[in-house]
Amino acid sequence: MTSILRSPQALQLTLALIKPDAVAHPLILEAVHQQILSNKFLIVRMRELLWRKEDCQKFYREHEDSVVSASREIAAFFPDFSEQRWYEEEEPQLRCGPVHYSPEGGIHFAAPSGGLGPA
């Protein structure tokens, strides 16, 4: 799937957490995934994670009231992800397109000139 985004506004990062009861049912998980895509969200990273109940409680307790917690939450799930680098390098490419979606990887990526595949 290829699309070209032309937006004068910068893209924003959003962290989507899919709870275990949805992940446990492949059809529900696929429906959630399709809903994300049909609402024109770009998936730039995806990761499956299994946490103990105590880890989940700590995570939600630390982040329940913070408006600026998105950066901390993204860092918790994607420790190698650099938000600054994403905004400097990937965001302009994704915003201006062309953009491809990889069903195998489950993410969107900016199309390199001359071929398909993650940049």
C-alpha cells in the first residue's frame, strides 16, 4: 500500500497500547490493527511485550496524570527510539511521502527513491 502525505503540519507521535485481552484473540487484534490503519495513522514502530502485573501497575501509576508522559512512555517501550532523530529525519519524509506500509513488519516507512523496503 502506497500513499503520499502532503501536510503543512508536522506529524505527532502517538503511543498505542493494545491490552492482553485483545492480543489474545487474533481476529480482535487484526480488527484493532485495521482500525488504526483506516483512521490514517502511520505505524512507525511496533513491538510485542509481555509484562508482569506489577510492571503494568507501576507503569500506569507513574503515567496516569502526566500530560508530557508520552515521551517517557515511548522510551519505556522503544529504548532505542530517538524522538529527536525521528522528528528531524523520519517525520519530514513520512509527512511528504511517498509512504509504504509493510504488512510483514506491520509499520509504515518512507519510500526510498528507486525501490521498496524500509528506509
